[in-house]
Amino acid sequence: MAIRSARNVEKQKKKARRAAPRAKVTRIQGNTAAVRRRLKKLSGKARAAKAKA
């Protein structure tokens, strides 16, 4: 586990402040079997909802 010293906390805060603003991830993406299955299921549900609309 990482050490949470006062100096490291300050460093993390500075890094967070400097980071470019990016859109939050809307769905979990990855390359494991479980995640791919979940993505497949979500995409199917989204496609069904789109077809229904």
C-alpha cells in the first residue's frame, strides 16, 4: 500500500490540480471476460432502447 505522508498527500493534490479536465467514463471498459460480458449486455440494452424509441 502507498504511504500517505503529508508530503505525498500534497503532491497528489498538486497533480490533481494540474491534470487536464476530462469527461468522466460513462461505462466501465476493460478487457477481462466479465467486463466484456457486461459491456455486451449494456450495448444490447442500449440498442434495444434505441430501437424502441
